[in-house]
Amino acid sequence: MFSGAERGLAMVDKPLDILNKSLNSPVIVRIRGGREFRGILLGYDTHMNLVLDETEELNDDATVKRKLGTVILRGDNVVYISP
């Protein structure tokens, strides 16, 4: 039998599970240096390298700075991914 705490931990999604559920959905990604991008998550790997489609770079106020299309973001630059 699991204790309450162990049961709660067993139900928590792992980061790659969340990414998997976010495939083909819009995400916001922040990279080192403070730049943010919004796009459709097409794929990722275990190094957190990301492929985004319909990508837009965002200004500080979340408005579109420029449209980029399909991009690859290197995983060691990723600060966070928000589904």
C-alpha cells in the first residue's frame, strides 16, 4: 500500500510526459537572455531540443515582435516551456 504522499507522487506527470501531451499544441518557450517564443510544438528530444512551427518571437508585453516560421531551439538554452 502507498501512503498518501507516495500516492500523490505516483500521479504527478514527469516533464517529458507533459511535453508529450503538448505535441501539436501551442507552447511558450523562454530561452536564456530573456527571449520568448510562441509556436506549435512539433517535436522534442531528451536534451530538450525543440522543434516549433508557426513560431513568433514575443515582446516583453507578449505582443508579436516578428514571425519566424519553423525553428529549432537548442535544449541547453531553454529556461522553461509553458503548455
